[in-house]
Amino acid sequence: MKHLLLLPLFLAASAFSQTPAKSKAPDAVDTLAKDLKPSRVLVYKKIAERELQLHVFDPAGFKAGDKRACYLIIHGGGWTGGAPPRMYPFVAHYAKLGLVGISMPYRLHSANTGVSVFDCVKDARSAVRYIRAHAAELGIDPQKIIVSGGSAGGHLAVSTALFDKVNEEGDDLAVSASPNALVLLFPVIDTSKEGYGNAKIGERWQELSPAHNVRAGLPPTLIFHGTGDTVTPFVGAKTFHEAMLKAGNRCELDVNEGGVHGYLMRDKLLFDDTMKKTDSFLKSLGLLP
């Protein structure tokens, strides 16, 4: 299988974040994001007093009733931090290419609030269901939904296709939460003790470990990962990739030799290269004009 490159998305310090973020120097993606604004913001889910909103970037010439492909992306942050603006450069790129681009938030895992990683997964699956159920008003083809994400966001992205038993009470289960393609950026892909997130998920970790739940019939998947990643170890991506191929699924693993966690977010040349490779993948699926 062809080896490409990694798309890391680490999290971001942002006014939208629910938790204080450590200050850091802006990286390439931060710089690209700072002047970007969504076309509209829509509530996709209400939990108690909390409203979760989709940050939508409409393409030029957009109108309700269009049937455009949708590129939905989910931010990283170990399920405990980060915010939608961090991922604006990705959705802005696809809005320029004629897709509806969406960056989404989710409830953040916290022992204090009782939000679990299972709740994070529920939110991601709810978002895909909302988009598919409201496709006409969003100007989206319900059979052309791409879900992407970085790090923990990559875990949530693949969760939309994998974890059919993890659903929000009240969601319409007749509406599929599975996307038509996945683009995973240095994802949390193995939640065992050898991977990432085992302590946060707890004894039920295997229920939320993508590498341990691969089956036939999953969406075409492109994974970007670096061999130098010590946060979400590269071996997990390799294991998942091999399991996908064995199950008869289309899966491409784009390897960056020595790439550390989040490296693609820090270098504009690598970011641009990743977008080109993602474009080619989506064109091969008929999801990009």
C-alpha cells in the first residue's frame, strides 16, 4: 500500500476552549487559522444547559438544496482540551474547493463533570447524524460525508464508523452515523496500555479501541502518522492499517519517517503537502470535484 505522510493535529488554545490551555508559540496552522471565520454556527445537540455547535464554512455560491460533499473535522486535545478554531484551516481549504466544511466541538472528558470518553464518542456520532438528517438545509449530499480528526479527534472520527453501540439516548438510530470516508491525522487508534488513553477510558478501554474493533465494511480510510510519535505510538496505526486490509477495507497509511505528534501542524509545507495528498484520496472516491 502506498505510503504518504502524516497529518498531525494537536489541540489549540482558543477562546472557545472549555479548559485553560497552556500558552505556546503559534504554529503554522495557528497562523493560518487566526483570521478565519465560519459562515454560520448551528446547534447540533443540547445536553442539559449546554449547546454544542457546528462551525460551518460554506463554499462560494452555496445555497440550501445543494448536494455538496461535506468535510467534517474534529479537534484533538486528549479528549480534555482543544476547540473548533484550531481546525479552521482544514475546513476553509475544502470550502474553497466547493465542499461544505465543518469544524465541531464535543463535551470534554473530565472527572469533575463526569463526562467520559464514551460521551465524547456519542457527540461525534450525534454530529454525523445531525448533518445527514439536515443535509438538505445544509446543502450536503448525505452520502458524501467525510469525517476527519487529529489525535483524540482522529479517534472520535473513526468512532463514528466503528462503535455502533455507543449512542446518545434520544438520537434517531435509523440515521447512520457512519461517514463515507475517513481521514485520520495521527489518531488515537489503540487505547490499550501500549497506546494512548487507557487510564482515561478505564477498564472498558477495549470497547473504544479502534485497533481492536476493525471489521469488514468500514469506510475508505486515509491515515497520516509519524514514526517518531510517542504520544499515539506509530505501531498502533500500523496495526490498524494491517487489520483494515485483512478485513477487505480500503486503507492507506501515509508515513512520515521520524515525524512526532503534531508535526504537520507546525510546518506549512507539510500541511500543504498533506492537503494535496488528502485531495487526491478524496478525488479517487468521487468526493472532490
